[in-house]
Amino acid sequence: MFSLLNYEKDAEVFKALAHPVRIEILKELIIRGACNVTQIVGILGIPQSTVSQHLAKMKSSLFQNPLSQSRILSGLMRRM
């Protein structure tokens, strides 16, 4: 059954990934597993404040909807 609410939740996940830095962070988390901010800063070579801001955006949008998250992330991992 069509549910606009489900598509709105999925759209929020895609919005959270709509920045190249967030995609790189997600890619590194998938490849390396759990990382802290300091490790991500070292890997990507960007300021800690930038990493923290992007992680906050990802946390508030991406990780609030586990069903969408798992469906979308599994599709992304197949492409990497």
C-alpha cells in the first residue's frame, strides 16, 4: 500500500547523504566499522568541527529511521 509517510522518511535519509563529506564518512564507517571523530578527521583530513557537524546531521536524520536506513544502506554498500 502506498504511504507518503514512508517516502518522506526515505527522503530524509537521502537528504542526510546529500553532501560529499557525509558520503565519505559513511563509506569509511562501512569499510572500517566504528570510528571516533578523531579517527575520521585523520582519515579524511578535514577539521574536527566539520566532521562533528556532519555526524550530527547524519545522526539526526539517517539513524532515526532504522528500516529506511537498512534498506538504503544495503543498496549503497552493493555499489561500493
